[in-house]
Amino acid sequence: MSKPTYPPTYNPHVVPSLVPKPWVPPPSTRVTLINCRVVDVVKGRIIPELQTIKLEAGKITSISETSKDMEEESRNVVDVDGRYICPGLIDCHVHIIHTPGEPTIAQMRQVPRELAALRSTYVLRTMLTRGFTTVRDLGGANKLIANALEEGVISGPRLIQCGYVISQTGGHGDSLPSISGGNGEGCCGHVYSSGRTADGVPAVLKAVREEIKAGADFIKLMIGGGVASPYDSIESIQFTPDEVKAATMTAWNSGRLMCTAHAYTPDAIRHAVDNGVRGIEHGNLLDEPTAQLLKDKGIWLTPTLATYGAFTRPPFDKVLPPSGMEKNKYVMTRGLESLTLAHETGVQICFGTDLLNSMHALQTEEFTIRSIVLPSEAILRQATVNAAKMLGFEGQLGVVASEAIADLIVLARNPLQDITVLDRPEENLLAVIKEGRLVSGQLENYPA
């Protein structure tokens, strides 16, 4: 037996783990999917002929009609046997930090930040298994979590995030007790919050710049009252015009970042749009002139209807305080009406859910709710191509197309015929592919 030397020779099995970030996966291998019924979300149709989709290094490299002679494709050929291939779904309004574990919003606000971040990994993983390969977080998530997802440290959708939402004192994003004043963050030291407060132009400038410095992909402002906040009525209008302009101009000048606004009423929506906001969250009390304004200005609207119905049913009917339940009932009754108005006016609409704690399990219910008033093809566009365009990924996400990112879901039934099949993933969602990797479900012969 030879005598060991110093330094020793590396064990070849250990060498791959000696890189700075050993958790980063290598590019996905080449895979060929044959006999695919491709869902063309742009045209709202199924491509008539069965298609072959080639994936490599996280991208779709080509799409063509399936040939009967596939002998040259002897490696990693997956026959999907006529099942439906749809783009990965995109939820444009989530709160991954509002996790299961606490029964009420008041108790959620006492959870330490570190625990909330750890619990969010469960939320992210389950979103992916429902077919959501990209999500946009509207308050609480940060670039650290987004990077962990991108690098493969944790499993979940691609994450677009705004960091902390920005609220005036006493606004919808101020979670401090009413007797405590404000500390600039809207939270209590180590305790979790999704918002921070800023009053006056200098404070708003500082808040926006700090969120951008921390890696925010966009900025969210609380421009009107909310359901879950205890101090403000739904009708309230928050921030001054100068404060809103300071935020929108700073975001744009700092890298063409978009500002979106929490707003329910026409007055709040107009206040936001007139001062440079490019997106509206909720918009449940929309009227015809304001809908036309959104269309004419090219403003994005992300309604979130699933959350209001969830708050009315056990066990979630105790999550909000009585005042919140009254506000929830008020905006819920107008939600479908406003969605219909926006669609008929031609407003750019995206898919969003806004669910909290264990309500995340109802994420796909948004499809069924919207189907009450909208056709399936319109809803599917909202959760794919529309969402991708708003997020700045037009042509890369939300479509099954050559050179697009290989985010796909495999369905047993046609979502254009009945969008509610997406609300029964346990029956209809056979597999989820993210960047060319099979991340949920099963497909025979798909490489690990």
C-alpha cells in the first residue's frame, strides 16, 4: 500500500462539489417530445397536426410536425401520445411570504422573518406542482429568494419580486399598531411584514431607491385602501401626486422599472395612472370611463378574485377582522362585473390570485371564477402570453415557440375547450417542465 502524500489527490467523485456554488444544476439535456397537441395561446387554438418539440439547455430549439420516422432521434425521445402541451402558467399576484402556519393575519404578522422565509419554500414548491412556472410577488419576497430559486437551492417557480411594498403611514401597507407611530419599515424589527412606510417626497425617493438597490424587479405602491388593513377605508386615496410621481420617475430612471399600484376605486386608479403608474392590482370597482383610460394608456390590470371568495368560507372566514369582512364583501360583489367591463373594453389583463396562508391551495380556483364571465381562451392568455409581456418576457415565456424558455405543462384535456381543467390539476396536470427539466409529474423516458 502506497504512503499517502500531502496534499492528497482529490477523490474524483468529490471534484464536482468543489465549485463555489455546487447546487447550480448543469444545463438541461436534450429532450424530444413527440406527438404533442400544442396549445397556441396567442391564436386560441390547438395546432391541428401533432407536433415534435425539441428542448435543449432550457430552451425550445424547434417545433415541427411529428414525423413517422424518428429513428435518428434515438436518445431521450418522449412520446406524449396526443396530450396537450401548454406554456407554463404565470400568476402575476402572489404573496409567498404569507404562508400556512397561522390562522389569522394578526398572527401572521408576528412570525419572525426567517421563519416566514423558510416556510415560503413550501408555498413555492406547491405552486410549481400546480403548473405555475413563474410567479410575481407583490410584497415580502426579495432578491435573495429569487436567486435561490434561479440557482436551484430551492424548488419553485421563477420569481419576479418587488421587495417591500411602499405605503404611507396608515395606508394599506402599514402593519404597525395604531398607537406605535412608524419606524420607516412598517414592521416591528425582526417580525415579518410585507410593507414599509414612507411619507413625503424625500422618504418616498429613499424607499424606492433602497428597494431597487436590494434587487427589486418593479415597485409596488399602495394608492388606495385595502381589505386587510385596519385603518383605511376602501375609498381612501393614498400618497400625494408629488409622492407618486417621485416613485414612478425614480423607478423608470433607475432602469425602466415599472410601478404598479394597489387600487380598487376609479379615483384611486386615476390618481395612480395620472402620476405615472403602469399597472393596477385588483381594480374591483372599475367604471367605464376608467376602464377606457386603462385601455388608452396601455395600463396593465391584474384582478385577483379567488381571495375574496376564500375569505367567505370556512376555515378562512375568521382570517380577517369583522371590518375586513365587510370590506371583502363589498369588493367581492363588484369583482366579476369589473373583470367583464375591462375585458369588453380591451384592457390588458393578467392572471393573479392574491392568496394568503393555507388559501394558496386554492390558486387554480381563479380559473374557474373567471370562467363565469370570460371565455377560456381569454383566461389562458391572461395566465400566459399577457403575463409574459407585462413582465418583460414577451416571446420567452407564456408561449410554446422556438427560442422560448422551455417552461411547459402537459395536460390530459384541452384548456381552450374548458379552462376549469386547470382547477383540477390532480386529474388533468400530468407533468410540469421548467427550463427543460421535469420538475413535477411523470413522463415515461424523460431524463432525470
